[in-house]
Amino acid sequence: MPTILGQNQYGKAENRVVRITRDGDTHHIKDLNVSVALSGDMSDVHLSGSNANCLPTDTTKNTVYAFAKEYGIESAEQFGIHLARHFVTSQEPIHRARIRIEEYAWERIEASDANSKFIGSDEVKHSFVRKGQETRVTQITYDGSSWQVISGLKDLIVMNSTNSEFWGYVKDKYTTLQEAYDRILATQVSGRWRFNWTDDEQRMPNWEKSYEQVKRHMLQAFAETYSLSLQQTLYQMGSRIINSRNEIDEVRFSLPNKHHFLVDLEPFGLKNDNEVYYAADRPYGLIEATILRDGVEPQIPVDMTNL
């Protein structure tokens, strides 16, 4: 049977790059995991084995490290933009570049004695500990004329120990779940948000500030919403971001419900007054939704597991 070549791409995945910026005795760290995917006029390399249009993946790896030196890493987004623009504009056969980046945050280690050799500071200026809260992610796509920047985070675990209910749901003969009027609400947030920035250098967002503000609005909405369902909380989180950050048009969340069930202590003659819970890891409810600015079409992939 005849066959044809469909969508294809290639590149170097998971290039681990750590960039140290030395400001006198004070050092700054950017720790990234960068994946490059390129597509374009690549039929011959698949059909005949000709490598004439194929930029080696080893070259893309080297470019990541060279750009870390030449441009520095101001933010994951800015670094990805530099890379995407370079691959599309420097190689005629390459029509589209997609850069995916995970960022691992570090924080300074506090000095045990502020009067030690690190006088005047309660932090050691070049010693860090990896933050364990979340992993920051971004994806930059460029086709030579238009940009798409999607940023986000994953593995941010949050919990409300009260102010959450779940009742009034559909019941059938298989329903055993008891209605809850005061429950723990916990989830492991995976969120992505799409910027409306195109290519105007003057209107480029402050990527670092934007990330911190989005995370702040997200957490405030989670904490301040009296929740009747995780779906309601999700919508409030996304709406708070859209309403507070003009540079963002779309937010998508994937929120697993980290179930906490009250333990039956009656066999031991004890009353469990919403104090002791069993934390179940699986199976879990999975709540996913997209929140959009009015009049905007969705573009963030529904399946975000590879972003």
C-alpha cells in the first residue's frame, strides 16, 4: 500500500543547563531543562536518508549552552524566544521551532551566624537549596511570523483544611460516597497560561514578574474560595488570573483531587471530629478545564502531560 509522510519533528530533548551569574560575591542561579523540536522541509531525510536539510541534534544542544553564555538566562521565556528565533531565522529548511523548558528554582541558604564572614546578611550569598514547591514550565513556538508563549507550573501541592463541602450530587445504586459539609480540599496543581504577546518588543511582558503574580493570584483564589466543588475552585483560580493579568488570555488547569477520608475510630471507642484522615493517593478524581478571556479562542492543548 502507498504511504505518505505526516507531521514530523526532531531535536534534542532535555538539555540540562545551569547558568551562574556572578554579581561580585553574590551569585544567581538559573537551572533549566530545555527541549528543542524543529520541523520544516524534512521530507528527504525520512524518504531517502539525505541529511542535506538536517541540522544535527547535537548542534541544537550546543546552541542551548552557547546561548546560555552569550545571552544569559533572564527568564525561561526570554531564553526560549532567543532559541526559537535563532533556529527559524538561521536555517532555511526549518520553518517552525518549539522550545519546551522546565525551570528548577533554588533559594539561598540562611547563614547560621549573620556576624560570620557573611557580615551584613542573613543569607549565604553563594549557597542554595532546591525549592520543593513546584516546577516552572514554558513552551515557546515560532514559525517565522507568529509567536505562541505558554507558561505554567506543575506539582504545586495545596490544601485547605476546611471551608470545603461536597453534597447534592447525583446518586445511583452504586453510590457509596457520603455527603461532606466540612472536608479537606487538596490538589496537586498543573496549570498552563497563554500570553497574548505577539512580537512587539516594547510590549513584551516581564516574564519573571508575571509568573510570580500569576502564582500569587492562583494561590489567593484557592485559599479565599469557599468551595462547594473542586470545579468551582478551579474556575475561581483561572478567573482571578484572567481578570488580574492583562497579558494572559487563557488558563488551563489539571487538578487531581487528593482525597482525604475520615478514619472510622469508633471501633476504638474514639470520636473523630474531623481530626484524623486517611490520605489516599489513588484512584483520584481528576478535574480539568480551560478558562478564557471573553471572545478568545482556546489554543492550549487539552492534554497537557507533555507540556
